[in-house]
Amino acid sequence: MPESFYRIADTLIRLETPLAEVNRFCDYMWQEFTCPTPAHAAPAQISVLPCANKPDCFAIWKQGTIAFDWGHELREVPYSILTKALENIVSGHAINQIDKKELITLHAGAVSRNNSAILLLGESGHGKSTFTLELVAHHGWSYLTDEVGLLDAKQVVHPFLKTVSCKQLGIVQLDPSWPVRSFGADHQIAVPKEKHGSPAPLHSIFFVRYSPDKEPSIEPVKKSEALLRLMNAQIGRAKSVATIEQMAEMVKKADAFQIVHNNAAAAARLLTEHTEAA
């Protein structure tokens, strides 16, 4: 059975599927994390098995038991969304292994410029990934992540260089050299290596909200409100290990803002001008 190996956040993951095309797409998605077959490979942590009673549906197993995604058993995953489900399970498995005393894990995008990083947080559907792409593609920012913000005890943001997941292609005008692949409903964009960023100190935090009737604007967020939002944005097992004190230190050192927009390009220009003026 085809298999792939990834080392994500120092966790070795073995993915086993009956479909070579799924492995190839996953190797593209985690191209920065792929690694050679270890000399002594453990049993597959994540396996994909066809459903006996439902053609074109698959079950995803993690460490010998059926996997869950947002509380739902992954017993009958349609082929068209299989790679999207695997993205959540594989990344989630790696994130759960991170010692939260060493790294805070947030559901956030992150970009850097002039050795300063910003975090981009927002609920699903508010264009966080689109906004991240726009900043990197057209406004001189370097890519750190679009999904997993990693911060150490010194408030340094570390890269998590997975491809960017987009619900819809074409919103951001990309150079044709940027690789794009789709698998069913899953669209993934590989940010070129020359656009990748290095670990950088956290400068500021932006909460992104899409509003079709609002022109782009930036407003400060009270530190107490920013703290609550950051606590709610933590991901991975044992979320409470990243203590309130750690998160409070983050908002103490980094200003927080809400950016409301109806156009990612205009909002990216506004954010860039705002950070340059700060």
C-alpha cells in the first residue's frame, strides 16, 4: 500500500493509503515536511481504508482507532474531500505532540517583514488564508503559515510551511509560476521558497473580519478582548497548558487590531501602511 513519511514539528508521521494519487497530493501539500523512509518505520499512525458498503468513500484511522474531525467520525469520507480531511488529521496529530509549555499553537496565519511578524486570526470564511496570500504575493511580506501560528516563550513566531489551503481559486492574482493543485474540492497553493520567512519576533496581532458592506478599516482591540480571542484560538491537546500568563505576556508586548474588509487587496495595502507607520 502506498505510504508517505513526514516530519512535522519534530513528529514523524507515517501516512498509508490505497490511492497513490492521494499520497502524491499529500506529498505536495506537506512538501516542506517530507522525509525519507526511516530504517525502522513504525506502524502507520494514519491509515486510509475503503468503505466496503459505499463506493468512493473511505475511512480514516489514527493510531488504530477511527479518526475524528470537529467531533465527527471519519468513517465515510467522500473521495472528493479526502485530502482535506487528511490535512486536518495529519496536521492535528503533529500539533497535539507539541509541548505547549515550549510553543503556543494558534489557529492563525502569520507573515513577516523587516524581521517582524504579525499574526492573522479570524473565523472560518472571513478570508484569513486569502489575506495571507495577498500580503505575500503583492505587498512584500514573507510567508510563515496560513493555519498554524507557533510562538515560543520569547514571543518569536516560527514558520509552519504547509501549502496554503483555499476554498476558491482566483481571488488573489498569483504569478503563474506559483504551483497550484486541486484534488476534488481541495485547492492548495505552494508559496515559492524565495517567499518563505524565517522565525521573527511578534510585532502585532490582527483579527480579520470580512464584511461585504464595509470598506477596509483598522481599529485597536482592547488587551482584555485580545487575550480572550487568543485563548479561544489555541489548538491542540491540553490547550490550558499555554497559561493565561503566557497569553497575557503576548498581548502586553504586541498591539492588537481588528481589520474589517470587503476587499483583500485594499485591506492588505491598508495593513502594510499601518505597520510601516507604527
